[in-house]
Amino acid sequence: MVTKDNAHKILARVDNLPLYLHAYAYHLNMRLERILPSDLLDIANENNLHGVKIHVLDGEGYSLENMNNNELSAFGDKARKLQLDIHIETSASDKKSIDQAVSIALKTGASSVRFYPRYEGNLQDVLAMIMQDIHYLREHYQDSGLTFTLEQHEDLKSHELVSLVQNSDMTSLSLLFDFANMINANEQPLTALDTMSPHITQVHIKDALIINEKEGLGHKACTSGQGDMPFKELLTKLICLGDDKPQVTAYGLEEEVDYYAPAFRFENEGDNPWIPWRQMSETPLPEPELLEDRLIKEKHDAIQQLKFVRSVLQQIKNEAHVILTK
């Protein structure tokens, strides 16, 4: 809700909100190599976005992971020419994954690296492994010039993530808040945001339907504006984080229509539950006869999300104006 206390912040910030194109919005097209990393830069530029968030694997055979040094340099050069920031993403926190993501980030001139852990085991053992990974990150890359974000990604609760950052002794590490990923950890969006808020610097924007599962919650991503996420409230609170300057420096437009994730945390699970192994996020491809239409729809969905987000931001701005003119 917009209040007199935050209306001034909103009006000072909302018109220049740093919106980033997220490669997952084109996940199916990129898996089939219909859209490649360089194309993302063009799309971001055409839509007046601040930058791109791209996974090391996006684009399959043409992904950043498969580029040589000259190709990585050319990707970075194109981004700089278009005045676009680059954020690199990887879906693990182990040494090999971090080394690869950081190497790609430095070779492309990226400013930030996102990671999240994928370990199986009892919660306390998993948290200990993640702390070892963060220790490695701090020892090797604290002075790399990059910032790092740990994303809340379906299996850890907000207070556990906050504890990891607080205990990291790493000034360049913060949290990335995803609009829906707390659902699978049996949390609600606004509650999770309040818990994580002191440490949030980046965001993934998407919408999702909440699915009740045995003493837990799953989510199925859907068209933005048609799900259960409190879209306007989340954006309002995020815009207002930070007193003297905006705390959130990047909002990724991550439309994920049809992506599904099951419940990972449950009611009455105790203080050391089992965390199961899971694969990297992936949206299933449709049947072959439906594929071409689905790929077209995905591109349409991505642009529609941008329009929807901008319309919600305009609503928030209008409410701030009304409050200050009362």
C-alpha cells in the first residue's frame, strides 16, 4: 500500500526503475536455439531495459558456457555499445559452478553473479555445505569487483537465507528475491519479503498459482496478473527499500508460464528436515504439433509481462501522486 511516508520515495524512483530482461522469459526458444544470447541484448535494447540476466547455459550450443574468449568479449562489447548491464546466473553454488560463472562474468564485463544451492540432505548438513561454498566465494572473489546474489529458490526458508548472508562476512553478497519461490518452502510472499528485506538487492518478477499439496505448497507460474502473487504490494515494498537511495538495483522480468515446482518444505517438519535433490529449473516442451505456436506465445508472453509490469508501476505512481495531493 502506498502511504504518505513512502510516496516521495516512489515518485523519486519509479520512473527509473532498473528493469532487466531475464533470459528465462525466452526459455523454450533458447532451448531450441531460436533465440540466442546476442538476441537478448537486442530485445532489451528495443524495449528500453537496463540490462539482461542470462544463465550460463541459455542458448544451448550457443550459450555463454560454450563461447570462446573472443565470443564472450564480443558479447560484452555489444552490451556496452547498447549501454546494457549484464548479470550472469548459475544454478549451483559449488566451486566448479562458481568458478565458471565468475570467469564468464569477468570476460563479458558483467557486474553481478547469481547462484543458488542444490544439495540433498538434512537441512543442517545442507546449510553447512552452503556455508563452505560461500567461504570459497569470499576467499577467491570478494575483491573481483563483482557483486553476488543468493536466490531464494524453493527449498530454503527466508530466515535461513538471511542467516547465510549475515554469517558470510562478505560485503558483496546479498539476496535475490523471487516473487514466487518462497511458496515451495511453505512461506507467503509478503512475509518472506519482510524477513529478507534488509538484504535484498535484486528481484525476479513473475506470477504464479499456489497449489495446495500434502501439508505443503507448490507453485505453477502463469501469465503475470493472473496468479496469486500480490504483485502491486510486492513492487511497492521493493521500490521503497533503502532510505537514502534505492536498495534494489535490478528487477528481472522472468515470465515463466507453465513452469511448475512442487512443495519442498512442510508443516510440522521439525527443525532438521530432509531436503531432496532437484534438477535445474525447466519448463516442459509441448507436443511437437503444438511447438511452433508455443514458441510464438512465449515471445508474446514476455512482452506482455513487460507491459503489465509497467502498467502496475504507473498505478503505484498514480496512487503516490493522489496521496501527496490530498
